Amino acid sequence: MDAEEKRIRAFVRVKPAAAFAQDMIKFGPDNKTVDICIKRDAKKGPVDNTQTDWSFCLDGVLHNTSQELTYEAVAKHLVSEALLGYHGTIMCYGQTGAGKTYTMTGATAEYKHRGIIPRALQQVFRATAPSPEGCVTVRISYLEIYNETLVDLLAGAGSRGSSAAPLAVVDCPQGVRVKGLSIHSVSREEDALSLLFEGETKRVMAEHTLNKNSSRSHCIFTIYLESRCRLSSGVKCIHSKINLIDLAGSERLSKTGSEGQTLKEATYINKSLSFLEQIVRALADPRREHVPFRQSKLTHVLKDSLGGNCNTVLVTNICGEAAHVQETLSSLRFAARMKQITAEPLINEIQDPEETVRALEKEITLLKQELAIQDCLANRFFVSYDPLSDSQRAEIKSQVHQYLAGAIAEIDVLNVRQVQEAFKQFKLILRHQEDELEARFRSKYILVDRNDLAALAALQEVRTAAWAWPASSLES
Ligand code: ADP
Ligand code: MG
């Protein structure tokens, strides 16, 4: 993986506009650069010396790009990596009306206008279809964050009853999790799509009853994947999640003099998006140690989904009209900062020891059956591969002794256990003979260790004394 791949990828998607401000927004021929040029207001005269030109280099500019090609550029690789065990996050950022929901969910009028979520579900189910034994499980949840309140868009959906307890973000060893959020198992693409539809309906209904605007809330659709593969060495369990996020509109509403409910919403959005920006800045700064994820519900939920060990893609949706150029500029700035965050995706893999033992036992049974077939084909009957009994061991011992004595020419062996036992007997005999030899020497001679200098010196003394003795006796 090169350095480029280790960064968060950032794309910009341009909403088709009747009056595209081509003198203000220019795309480079490489389809990666966007230049913004804001002409100085003539009335302000020469005193206005603020910057007027900006250039942004991103991973791709999606201009006049179909839903299908957008999916290919933005999501396809991330989803296939999620199927291998890497967490993935795709989020759409931008002002209201710029095309975030169109990109993420799509328009229902035509099939070809479906967005990233239904296409990701299709890719997941197509990839998992070849394993009918249910090796891969797919589950989904749909969470909305509105004014710092967590809402389960799938509560009560399908067969599950809704839980009355308020939702809460909790940190756990596997990452963050939303306590109380309903997570639904789905075995077919159609079931997943109907849950998505149910969630969307709930979102729209709440919009009417609570008089709230869905562009003021963040929505996170999550696909959880868990695959269990049987290997000869055990069971490998891979789990990953794909977060598909439609963020609230990034426009700075507070400037437009909103009041009441709208002001409250705007304050919450501005806060959570500016916390998101802070997180992005902190993550992009290698010297920063503390990243304040818990400041808002959005950033807390995204704690294990931004950079880090996760594949992250940002789609910045922009409008091409001159009237929106300031918002476009601030969205592009966000994208450029996001692109600086490094990520080091890791596979989320665990081995279950109990499952591993079960798998190994099964493997042993299979291998025994395999051996029985091989023996049968080779006309070898009555071969047992179980551990040797005492009498079988005694038989081999006796054969080894007879072999060494020359009484028999061969030793009967049919399997590896018997070969090992025969070698063990040879080793025992060898050791026994060595001991016997040493004992025999010791009974006859004084054996001294060559390295034991003290013993050697003592021996030398004895030897000298023995030689000297007759001489001194002569003297006396
Ligand atoms: P947002 O979610 O950012 O507020 P929407 O996705 O709701 O914006 O888009 C606003 C309108 O523009 C919708 O009617 C949507 O269908 C349309 N739209 C957005 N992007 C595109 C696009 N790339 N092509 C065609 N229509 C689009
Ligand atoms: Mg929207």
C-alpha cells in the first residue's frame, strides 16, 4: 500500500446546475483539481485585499457523473475491502440541496438513480451469495442524530419490538457502539432494501410531525458483516462494518438570522460539524495526542470510523451556482483538510478457541476416514492408528532386541507410531549400554574429568608420591 492509499480519500461531486458559474469554479484536466476564483467586489475598491483564488487537489472530481460511476469511484473498493474485514466509512458533506441524500440514498423515481446505500447492499449480497451455508451474516441499523438526540430509524421495524430505553453511545473493547440501537439480520437484498425504505419513511414522517427538516439531522446507515471461514487450523471470524453517512447541511445558518426551532437546530449542526472539523484537524496533525471524540454524539459515534484502522471516503457535494460559491469554498476547504488524515486499515479478525478445537476434532475424524480408505485400497487390513497399548509396545521392544541379537532380519512396522516406538527402543538400548560401559570402566579404573583441574592435580600428587616412595624408602 503506498502513502497515497493510506490517506482518507476525498471526492467532490458537483450538482448539475442550469447556471453553472464557470468563471468562478474551474476543474483541472486531471479531474482532480478545483480552482475557485471570486472576483473582487468592484464597489469595495482597492482596499479589499483578501484572497480571491484558491486551488484544491482532491482524489477525484465527479462532474456530470452518473450514480453508477460515482459508486464505482467512491464505494466499490471500500465495500470489497469491508468484505475482507476492513471497516469502511463513506460520508457526504455539503450545504443543503447540494446532493448528499441523492448521492447516499438516491432518488426513488428511477432504478438507475439509486444511490450508494442500495448499491452497497447489492454488492454485499452478490459477493456473499456463493456461500449458501450461511458463512457470512449481514445485519443493518439506521441511526439519526437530531439536535444531539439519537433516534433509531428502524425501531420496531421487521419482527423486533422497539425498546423504550434512550439510545446511548458507549465505548467498548471492539470500538464504539450505540446501546439500544436495533440491529437487524438480513439474508436477502430485498429485505435490506425494505428496511432502508422503512427507515426513510420514518425519517420523512418525523419531519412532518415534529416539524423538523431532515437536512438538519445526520443519518448513519450501517451494514455489519461477519464471516466465519472454516480453515484446517480452525475457524476464522472476520467482522467489519460499513458506515454510510448523510451529514446535516453544512451551511452556516446562524448568519441568516434564524430563530426558535431553526436556530436551535442550526446551533446543534454548527456545533457538531465544527467538532467534526476539529476532530479532522486533530487527526491530521501527527503531533496531536488527544482527539476529543466525545464532544458531540456525531463525533463519538464516528470514533472508530474516521481514519485510524478504517477506510474512509468523503464526498463533498457542491452546487455550481454563483450564489453558493462561499458555501462551495468552505466545503472544499473541509475536503482538503479531510484528505490529510492518514489511515492504516487493519483486518478485524478473531479466532475462537472453542470453535478451533471443534474444527480440529472434525479434521482429525476426516483424516482417520481418509487413512481407512487408503489402507483399504492398499489391501492393508487391521491397521490401527490409535496410540500403542502396553502389549504392543512390549512386542516392539522384543522385536528390537531380537533384531540386535541377529535373531530376526526385520522389524514389523505398519504405521508411524510403530516406527517411533522402534526408534525409542533403540535409543533406550543405546543409553543402557553406555551406562553399562561406564559402570564397567569405573569398577576397574579411576576416571577423572579432564577439566577438573583440582582432581587432576591431586592425581598427579598421588602419582608422584607413588614414584617417590621407593626412593625415600631406600634413603631411610
Ligand atoms: P441534500 O441532501 O444535500 O440536501 P439532495 O440530495 O436532497 O440534497 O438534492 C436536492 C435535489 O437535487 C434533489 O431533488 C435531488 O434529486 C437533486 N440532485 C442532487 N444531486 C443531483 C445529481 N447529481 N443529479 C441529479 N439530481 C440531483
Ligand atoms: Mg438531504
